[in-house]
Amino acid sequence: MTLSILWLGRMMPIPLNAGDRIYSAQLAGAVARQGARVVFLGLANPDDRTGSLAQLEPRVSWKVVPGAPNARLPSLLSSLPMVGARFRTRHYRKLVAQELEGGNHDVVVIDQYGMSWAVACIQHIARKRPVLIHVSHDFETSVTEQIARSFNGDGLRKFLLMQNARKTRLAEEYLARTSDLLVTLTEEDRAAFNRINPELKSIVLPPGYAGTKQRARVRNKAVPRRAIIVGSFSWIAKQMNLERLLEAAHGIFPEHGVELHVVGLVPEPLLSRLRSRFPWAVFRGFVEDLAEEFKNARIALVPEEIGGGFKLKILDYIFSRVPVAAVDAALNGIPARLKGQFIVESGIEKLLTAVVAAIDDIDRLEVMQNRAFALAEDVFNWDSNARRLLGALRPGADDRQSSTEQFQRTSARR
């Protein structure tokens, strides 16, 4: 029997330049390739309209919810986390109701904690309760609490961050108690949810990799003495991590002639402030061809001390054959054997000192990237993830389909 899956995301997962969007797009697409019928709902990305649905798996029915997210200021008054309050729009609730009223979906995916509001819609509208899957990109309770504690700005914003952390904790507790299956990217996140609900069935699905793999790379001293960090820096946690990195590197990299290129969009006014404080750093902004950026870097940095979860950019680095240097806190979900091929330190200052010591050791960097590539190639596969997910939810979905067919046969006799 073909499974019908309604996938509820905050937005269409485009452009494919942020980890959460890549994960949602690739996992939903892989599930569809394995034979499930997948309908994905989400608003248009309010912050970046450059993506195209043509980039996404055509076997998925991508349905854009009309309208824009709710305004930020009124969303502060909601009992939901900020992201949930913004995307719980009237148009979105109406479209969910239309999809559920027919009772044709065996499974509903709640993609990210910001969609926790949809559980009540499902419970009230669905003719027969579908199997509920929560896809958690991170254990956001810890992340939002860490952001609130670490924020050193004005008191009002810190208070609002603390309130958002409290709302996030309540949302994740609710999802842990109402979901039938939990999907996490790391064992650490699964353990955190299981502390809330030890009975919650769960599965760990690390990201796959669907990009271009650089099969060979010639590395020599002609490559600039450059470290690189790639990302999208619109989220406050990423902004805090970036500023911490630059503050730590300020007294190390320029002194030793090591370049730092920041690749990805840094919003204003943060960008202007960082350029003024750290004129030695190069902010590349959005670039079309990351391959060229990787080709001209000796080491890629993963310095995030704030915010957990799996860092998908690590896979971009590995498969572009750029050696990885990371703080240990940023390596959730990375197997120990693979971490053994990275430069790993407990804090940013130690990490940057180790980068300076290694950046001219071409032979060592060559061995690191070759071994990391070989180890990662068989571990991170989207189609394998989809098969595991479908296998985990199949028993509950089959029971639902059997009950539905029995009900339909009984109704037909009356």
C-alpha cells in the first residue's frame, strides 16, 4: 500500500543554502523517491525569494501557502515560540484543514518545533488520526536557553529571549508527548527528547549529502594561507558565534598572516559593524560558486559554541576536500572515527592556535581530507535515511490503513 504523507514545514525549503532547509527538502524528496506520496506545505520564504521549486524533488507535491508570516510584534504576545506564532497564519490553518478533512493522509510530519501548533489542528480535524512524526532539527530547548543566557545586549531583548526559551521548552515538551515517532539528526538530541518522554519511539537520521563531490584535489603551498567559514548568518545564534570567532581570531590570525574569509549573507547593520571592527577579515557575501571558495582555502572552520544540532556545512567541507577544524561542541552527530580526521579543540582560542600551527603542514592537511572523504562517503546517504524512516513508521501507518479500509467496507454494506 502506498503511504500518503502530509509534510508541514514553516516555509518552502528554498533556497538550498541553510541547513534546516536542505534537510527538509532532501529528506522529503528521498521519501517520495522511495514510493510514498508526499504533499509538502509551507509559506514562501519571507527572507529570501531567490530559490526555485524547480530545484526540489519533482515527486513531491510542493504547495505554497498563500500570504506572508504574521508580524513579529503581535507574535510576541502568543503562547507559542516566536517562529511558531509567525507561521501559524490563517491561510496555513485553512490549507491544513483542507488537506485533513478528506482523511486521506496516513502520516503527518511536523517539521521543526515551530509547527507544534499544527498538532491541535490534526487532532480536531482529521477524520482518522494519522501517525504523527516530529522532525527535530535540533533540541531547541537547550539552544534557545543558551542564546538567552549568552546574550549581552539590552535588557528588554534579553527578557524576550528568555520568554521565547520558555515557550520553546513548552512546545518541545508538547511534541514529545503527542508524537508517535521522533526523528533527530543526532543521538544527543534523541536523548534529550527521551528524557521528556522515555516512551517516545525515535530514530536518528543524520543528513545525507546530495551535492557535488570533489573526487581529487591538488594541494600545495600556492593555495592561500586562508581559513574559511561558510554559512547563512541571519539567525541570532549564528551571529553570536561569528562575532565570537572574529574576536578570538583578531589577536591570532593577522599576527601570523592567516586570512579569514566569511562566505554567506551577514545582515546589516551587523555586517558594517564587523567590517569596522575587523578590517582584516574578508566578507564575501553570497557567492554562486562555492567550489572556487573551497579550492582557495586550506582549512574550513566550524567554531559554533552556541547552538547544537548537526552542522550540514561539515559535509560540504568534507566532500569539497577542505580539512575541517572545529570546536568539539559543534560536532554533534559526527562519528568518532570521522572526528579523528579533524582538528578538534575544546574552545575557539585553542582551535585558532591549532589552525595556525597546522596551516603550513600541507602533508598533514592532505591526509586529513583524504581520510575524511573516504569515511564520510558511505555514512551520509539520503535514500538510506528515507528507507529507515519508512521502515520505522510502516507498522503504525499500516494499522491505520487497515482500519480505514475496514471502516469503508462496513459503511458500504449499510
